[in-house]
Amino acid sequence: MLRTPQRAKSLAVLTSGGDAAGMNAAVRAVVRAGLAADLDVYTIYEGFQGLVDGGERIRQASSESVGGILHQGGTVLGTARCDRFRTPEGRRQAAKNLVLLGIDALVVIGGDGSLTGANLFREEWRGHLKALVADGEIEQDMAEAHRRLTLIGLVGSIDNDMFGTDMTIGADTALHRITEAIDAIHSTASSHKRAFVIEVMGRNCGYLALMSAIAAGANWVLIPENPPEEDNWEESMIDALEAGRSIGRRLNIVIVAEGAQDRNGNPITAQHVKQTLEDRLGEDTRVTSLGHVQRGGAPSAFDRYLSTVLGYAAVEQILTSPAAEPQLIGLKEHQIISSPLMECVEQTHAVADRIAERDYEAAMAMRGGSFGDSFRMIKTMVRAQPHPPDPGQRRLRLGILHAGGPAPGMNPAVRVAVRVGIDNGHTMFGIRNGFRGLEVGDIQEMDWMSVNGWASRGGAELGTSRHLPRNGHFADIAAQIEEHQLDGLLMIGGWAGYRAAHRMQAHADEYPALRIPVVCLPAAINNDLPGSEHAIGADTALNNIVSDVDKIKQSAVASGRCFVVEVMGRDCGYLALMSGLATGAERVYLPEEGISLKDLEADVSDLKSGFRHGKRLGLVITSEHADSVYNSGFIKALFERESEGLFSVRQSILGHIQQGGDPSPFDRIQTTRLASKSLDYLIEQALSDSPESAFIGLMHGKIRFTPLTEFPDMIEPEAHRPREQSWMALMPLAKVMAQPGLPKL
Ligand code: ADP
């Protein structure tokens, strides 16, 4: 007689298809959120194969069993191709294995193939149970108790090729690997005059190719959705590359997506591009096929965040609407959304169908607006020379400056702004060292090639400063604007820049020269600016923190150690919370919440109980201004004093490492979008009779402009941060994930 399971509230999670960085974080999130909701949670090893095999391959999970996997690439659960799952018999066996354990909710993390298979499995569930009862393999009441299978899909795929989510798990990490590789090629190849053809993944989706071309400043890109328009496209490519050479470009980089094709549907291979460059350009050309490098390595900060929130949301969905239609949980416009799974799969196939039918316009339209924008952008950026100005047009004189702390992504923003400005027939000026440079007239014209190579460069070539102009300075600024006849300003920077731009506007009645439009583009690692969910540089800083904390955790070869890591952020806890989520910290301290002695007492007692129950490593992240007295030094001393010898404590202040390094792909891509749109806006305003000033930002994943006059109302009166910070909603999730007191790692 088979045993009837005691509890019906159980769920299982598996990873399937091609592995993708971040899958582990998703598994961890599903398990911990499931446990927090008092469910029995099972992990299934080797994808659908494990589901069919059952036995040891379906294991009950604990919070501990998913400890220490957040930072690992690939999937610890394994994934396998499973032909038996393609057969009804295989799926029946899988149903039996699940129902015997009382599992009737399944989270599948995989690509469209896996999700299609899972959907079929769910559709057949009742039929399988009936047959199993008829064959005497399970009891009737067991079938009754688990009449439906709740199915949730999360997309693990590095190609970013699925509908229902703006980003798939693993795509951001793949972009990291690709840009790292291209940056490395840049540095070796610039010493010779060479061309490189780089093949990246993407059979039906040009996302990786297009975004890496933007991020790495490539000179040509070929994607499946939008083949070159001409039959003799090779000519246009050669012309463009030759023109680049003639103005001194040393290196040509062409990125080819795996599925690139011409207008007639013939594949364009990296080899063909290489041959063309060698034959027609006479250039030493190398092909680099990145292959599995793109899948590998530690997941990026974004992939850890994305997977964690998606895994958590998957469990919420199971709890709130069990057995409803299968859902795909994804991220759309910065919000977690749930959509009917099969509609997403069908839409995904529809793009591939349009490509196969050579209806490229429809394929591009289905990819969405920002994909199209990015494609148009790359067409401008790869030009060796700008379009000649229209003789009848008004040629504006536009200045660019930074202000605030340095943020990775400032240089790529300047590069785009300069090129978009010049390409539209205007004259661009670089103002050195922020508003101080504007006061003293440290202003120079920038030409097309002056920003060559800035696409990937960290730091700020124009220089930046936190100098805030005061009353007396505005006369100087007005005089310089008049002398250089500036028609508008693009300020790419942080808090000091926003403040300065706002003050400048307030002095416009006194000095009419100040009445020119100013656009502020958020670039600040702290992500503390109003009107934008993301400031440029914050993603790079997060990745810096995450990779350092990974190393710090690894350094703890001796068990029984707790690290107190202090991160930047000034009055904003964004870096602390997000890095806490991405590194598995058990506690984060934020300036928004402050720290009380009671908190510290509770935390130290949680830590002690954790270490008593086998915890080997502790991690606490504190934001630099979380509390002026209870700082990281204090916390370290307190924890050590109270540890009763159960653990030792190390303090680590990460410091300026967080601001350094080359910008992450996400920061490069966003900076490109924002700078291009800022310039369009600035030009429009400078040409209008009543120009407005604004700050640009990404809100719900979309670009928005907010009038600069609203700045004071959007910030906290006493602190450097916006009143509204949507990411604060992640705090409860961070607490569930950390589960203080439970043994981990
Ligand atoms: P991905 O999920 O990355 O698209 P695959 O297409 O290789 O990867 O699918 C992974 C596994 O999912 C397959 O080995 C198979 O077990 C299962 N699978 C895929 N398609 C189906 C299907 N149509 N019916 C049943 N199972 C399927």
C-alpha cells in the first residue's frame, strides 16, 4: 500500500534547458520563500530527467541546502536533455513521482522548450492521475487531493529571447562576459591594426549582439531581426570601416549574432565577414567565437537580484492563485508581472516565424521600442563621420559638464551626446571640472573623434567636482555662457549637479544668460537622485561590491566568522540593500531606517543562535550613513564583545573601489539611451521660444523627463535622497532571503 502524503502544500523547483547564470539564485529564492510560507519544498536534480527518475533526484530542501550557491554560475541542480519527458509515458512517471510526495506545484526555470514541455505536463496532469489510479499505482484519494498542478515558469536563458519578461535570467551576465572579452580584445588589438569579428549567441534574437555592440563600442553589428538592407551589404560595411580607418581608428570590431542573415534569409557567418574584410579591406582579421564563455562565470549583481525577486514572486503566485492557468513571472518596465505562460511561448515563436518568413519589420516591431531605438542608435554611433549639417538649419552650441562624484558611465554618456549633437549639425563643447570650469571658462569644442574609445572607459575624462555655485558665482557663469554663446547644457552627474542646475535656474531673472535649457542626466553610484529608478554608475558599483564581498566570503576559510561590510551610499541605502540581496547578507542597515540598540541586540542574538546551530559564516552590510554612532566599527566591536566566543568579527570598508573600474554593460547601455534622448530634448528646448530645463530618468523602465523646478519637492528635506524610492519595497524580501538564525553556507 502506498502512503498518502500528510501535507498537500508542497512545491518543487527544477532547472532545465541551457544553463544560465542566476538560476541558483532563483532556486534559492523559491526554496526560502516556500519555507517562509510553511510549504514543504523539494528540489529536483537534472531537470525533467530527475522528475521522471524520481528517488534521490527529488530531495526535500532546507534553507541550508540552498546556502552558498547565490554566487555560483550555472545551476547546482543540474540540467539535462530528457527525451523520456517528451513521451506521455515519461510524463506519467513524472506525475507519479510528484503526487507520491504530495507535490502539486512546480516552478520550472528554463527556456521556451522547457516551459512548453512543462505546460504539456500540466495539461495532461489529470489524465495521468486517472491512469495511475486505474493502474493501481496511486490511490483515488491521493489523486483527488492533487487534482491540479500549479505551474509557474521563470525564464532562464542567456539570449534574452522570451516574451513576458524584459530580461531573462542569465542575459545580463552573458553581456558582462561578452563586454569583458571585447574590452580585452580592444586592449590587445589596438596595438596592431586589425579587425575582429566576434560571434555571440542568439539564434533568433539579436539582443546580445546589439547590446554588446553598444556597450563595447563596436563598429558594425549583424542581427537576425534586421538584416542589412542592401543586397551588397558587404560594400556598406567595408565603406564604413574604411572611413573609420581613414580618420585614425586603429581597430575594427564587427559583432555577428549566431543567427544573423541577409535579406534573402541566407546565413551571415563570422567566417564570411572575416573573408570579406580580408579580401576587400586587406586587413588582418581574426574571428573570436565566444561560445560557452557567455554562459559561464559568476552571475552579475542584476541577475542575482532578478532571479531572487522572480523566485520569490513565483512562490507568492502559487500561494495566491494555486492551480490557475500556468503563469510566466517576468520583469516588465521594472515591475514584476505574471502573464499566461503559453501566450509568452507563442509570441516568442512568432518572432522566429517572422524572421523565417523574412518579415523583418514585423520581427523588429515585436521586439519593442527600446530594441528599435538601440538599433538606430548604433547606426549613428558606428559612423566614422557625422552627417553634414543642413545649410539652412540653426547650429546650436551645446555644453556638456559633470558634477558630483565620479560615476562609471560618465564617459560613454559624453561620447554619445557629442556624437548625437554633431550628427544633428550642432557644435558641442566640453566643460572641464564641473561648474567650477563653467565659472572660469574652461570650455573646449569637442569633435567626433575626441570621444573615440570612451564607450568603455571608467572615470570622467572631462573631470567632475562637487563644487556648488553660490550667489556670487552666477555672474561668472552667465558671463561665460554669453562669451561662448552656449544655447544649452547637459549636466551628467549627481546631487551637486542637480542642485547647481536648479540654483542656476533660480538666478535666471537676475542674469538672463542663465535662461538656457539644462538637462540633468543621473550619474551617481549612490542612486540617490529623484526622477529616476536607476542612476548611471550604480550598477557598476553594485557589481564591484558584489565581487568584493564574494572574495571576502571566500577568504573565510576558517569557520565562525562574521563580516561587517560598509558600503557607500551617503544618505541612500540603495547600494546596501541591493548588495545585501545579491550577496546573501543576513542583515542590512540603511540610513532610511536607521539603527537602534534594540535592532543590534536582536541581530547579535540571531547571529549567536545561527552559529550555535552550525552557521559557519555571517555577513552584515551597512550603509556608510546608516547611523552616525552605530557605524561599522561600532557594530564590529559590539558583535565581537557579545559573540560569547561563537564567532569572530571582521570589519571591511570597501571605499573607493566601488566608484572605480569600467562601467558595467547595463550602465553603458542605459547611459547611451539616456544621453541620446537628453540631447534630443536639449536641442528641442534650445530651439523653442520658452525653453524648459528638466532631469531625465528611467521610471518603470521608461525614459521620462521631469521639470527641474520639481527638484526641491521630490527630495527629502534633511537628507540627500529622493522622497520616493521604489526599491525600499524589497526590504521584506531581503529579510525572508536572509532568514537570520538559520544555518547557511
Ligand atoms: P530550453 O528550455 O533551453 O529551450 P530545450 O528545448 O533543450 O531547452 O528543452 C529542455 C528539455 O525540455 C528537453 O530536453 C525536454 O525534456 C523538455 N522539452 C522541450 N520541449 C518539449 C516538448 N515539446 N514536450 C515535452 N518536453 C519538452
